[in-house]
Amino acid sequence: MSFNADATTYRRGRPPYPNIVFDLLAERCGLKPGVRVLEIGAGSGLATGPLLAAGAHVVAVEPGESLAALLAADHACDRLHITVSDFETADLSPGFDLAVAASALHWLDPATSTQRIATLVRPDGWLAAWWNDFGDVNRPTVFRDRLDAVYHDLLSIETSYRESRSYALDADRWRKQLTAGDFFTDVAIEISEWNQPLTPETARDLWSTFPNIAELPPPARTEFLTRMSGIIDDLGGTVDDPRLTVVYTARRTGRPA
């Protein structure tokens, strides 16, 4: 719940998802006006807004009360219903055309979540899960290389940037989880490359939302954010930080859940 503890910084710091995500949902998963969408872990609404803009009726499940309050403040309309609850215990009616989890599926129990989602999605409906991956080892940068030294000093257990492995790109893991129980099939993965411009201020906001940074002792957290900001200042005040957006989609079979 570290995201909920500073919900305003989370809303300010996290970048939006690229339009290609919602174009894919329209082309492959039937996102269009009138469809019923279950959004798991809606947060402050980074995905909710575009889903509503596409004309969907959205049931957004968010366990954090502060995040849910921001979600309501920014996106309240007659096509949005917000349920403040853990997904596993939320009181939800079945028959959704599409279930989505934006940067949220990894927080659910892999042994039970797929079947739970299957009970709520109609046959031939869809499940889509995606993440913004903050960095790209195939596009190294001076900023990231210099930031590795800060991680080494203050978070020595972290893998170096160039040696890191993204859980979002672990296709075998997600294919296995999404197809568990034969409730979903036709799994596809789409990867989009883009860059996020960072200033010292936007970088501080973004890194403040990462649990490993938020949970540092306050002096160490302050040192980390100050040193990171100094690197960006040294590099001219703005850096382009590589991003990957990784999207998994799967179609609901007719098997009872």
C-alpha cells in the first residue's frame, strides 16, 4: 500500500500509458462504446481515463482509499463505478466483456487470480494486462549508468541496470499464469518502445513511487533522490529515459470457472 500512502505523488509522478495500448484493446479486445470493463487495481486512473474516453462502462477496483478518492475526483461520471476493495474479496457481478490490469497483475495471487477473473469475464471476452517498464537494457544511457552508482551505494542488493531482467518481459511466466486452468487462450504479447523526458523534479516524483525507494529510511531516501536529481542537472537538466510498454492479451474460453 505504499502507493496509497502518498497518492498525490503517485498521480503526479507516474507517466500515462501510450495510446497504442488502447488502440490494441480496440482492435483485438473489442474496446468500444458500451462495453463493460473490469479494471483491477485502478490506482489514480491512468488507464481509467482512456477507457472511459473510449466509451466503456468501467467498474474500477482499487484497495487504496486515497487513490480511489483521486480516481473519483478526476474521472467521476455515470459510466464509472468504483469499488474500494481488494480484488480477491470485491463484490462483483459477472458478465464483463473485458478485464484489464494496468501495472497490477503482479500484485495478485498467481495461483488463484486467473480463475477469479474468469468467473467475471464472459465467454469470448478478453483479459489484458500491461506494464510500463521503467528502463530498457537494450537502450542504455549515461543517466542510467550513473544512477547505478547511487543504487550500489544505497540499495546494494539491487541488480545493476545493465544486468536487470524485467518481470513484464517474462513471457513464459505470464503465458503460464494466463492460461492456467484453460480459462483463457490466444495469448499475445505486444511491446512498444518510447522515451519519457525527465527533469530533476519529475524524476524525483517518479522514483518516489517505487516501493524500494519509498521504503528506504528517510535519510537514505533523501540522499538517493538528491543524487539522482544532481545527475540530471549535470546532464543538462533533462534526460530521455527509455520505456517499454508490455501488453498481454488473452481470450476467454467457454470453460466454466
